Amino acid sequence: MSSDEVIVHRYEVGDVVAEATYSIDRESLVRYAGASGDFNAIHYRDDVAESVGLPGVLAHGMLTMGLAVQPVVEWLRDPARVLDYQVKFTRPVVVDPVTGATIAVRAVIGQLDEAAGTGRIDLTVTVDEATVLGKAQVRVTLP
Amino acid sequence: MNPDLTEREFEKTSPYLVGREKVREFSRAVFASSPVNFSVEAANEAGFADVVAPPSFAIVLQQLTLDQLIGAEDAGIELTHVVHGAQQFRYTRPIVAGDELTAQLSVTSIKTLGGNAMITAESAVHDIRGEHVVTAISTLVVRGDA
């Protein structure tokens, strides 16, 4: 080695920065409906969900999107570090009246811009091992 | 689906005052656990004027503008045929309790795909000083049998 300078990279692409699981039930959906103002009946009435051909009462896509970013927010500590957040809703989350549903979130560094001090965090969001959000990405100012 | 929607200038929504208890209620509903979402003291220590809303809270503002879009008599959009395809938020700063926010909609694209229409609706949210807070972008899929 010609130099004893060491460049320290605090993060690397592929690092897992946060992981969490959330158990939701019908009460969670009612709570989200009230908090958000989204009272679409497919999120609380089995008969309505069935009448439009759904496999059951579904979680609001925005509930799944909203909770999936929380592990990242906790890791960042400062919510102002969230610059951009996007998802595609690829698979509905059916919430069983008795057993509910369990949403697992894994947040991995997908891209780094060390000069700008920013990074892209890729979220893998699954229910029973099946991915429910596509291209779920959070652009952040790195802590 | 009315293709002229992309040229329409929608009215700004009337000011929405972000309430402290609404932020706490929304935070609980999305399983937030950061102290800044609940505690004024923690928010102040972190440099915010009041409790901070979670990133997805901006959907509440965008919903007001989507109601204008779906409610427009000539839009040709039937609510029961609308599916939320994708969502994005581009933040300048987080929303905090006490903010008075207005949102203005523009329909940036309408694509027809195999009988379905895909609408991209962009809602720019500004505070009372006219400064940008967040832009919320919804992709709505409208099923063609509408």
C-alpha cells in the first residue's frame, strides 16, 4: 500500500438498514379509515368486497404504503431526511376478520450518492412471502 | 374518460389546517413510533414547530384534489372503477401541525391501455407563505367498462 489513508464508507449498497413486521386486523383498517378519511367500504365490509369481486376485505393501499416507510423513518430519526417516497400497488392485502394479516418490511440500500450525501432505500414488503408493493423506494439524506 | 382533463386548470383547495391531534391520530394509524410524531417537546428539540406528520400524510391533501377530479361531471370517471396503481411523494419539507396548506391538481397524463385508462394526477401542496411543501403524484387506473 502506497498510502495509509483509509476511505471510510459508512454504507454499502445491499446493507439492510431496517426490518420490521406489522400485524394488522380489521380494527387497524377502521382506524386508518377514520384517520385518513378514506371510507371506501371495501376496507371494512365483506359483502361489498365480495360484490365487486374481491377475495375479501382489503387493507387500504395507503395504509400499507404508510406503515412500510416507518422502519426507515425510525432508522433516519429525522423525518426531514425523507426526500421522496414511491410505491406501486401490485397485490392487494386481504385482511382476514379473525387472523388479520402480517406485513413484513425489509429496507436495503439500493443506491448511494456519496457526494450528495443521499441514497435510495429499496423496500421489500411482503405478506405470506408474496410481494405486495412494487418499486417501493425511499430517497433519503443519509444519517 | 375525458382526454381534455390534461389541459384543465383546477382550483386550489381551500386552506387545510393541520391539527395536532389529527397528526397523532394519523401517526397511530400508520404504526408510527417516532417521538416527533407525538410529542411537541420532542418535535421542538428536533427543530420543528410542532408534531411532525408521517410521510404518507400528504395523501389527505391530495385526496381533496382527487375528489375534485372524480367529482367533475364531465370527467367520465366512475369511482367504483378506480384502482390506485401507484403513489409518490416529493418532499421539500415534512408537514407539521399548524401548517395551513392548499393543494392544486394537474392531470399530467392520460394513457389508454387495453380498454383501461391510466391517469397521472399531480397535486402540489404549498403552505400559507406560498412555499412548496410536497408534491403528491397518484396513478389511477380506471377500468374500461366504466
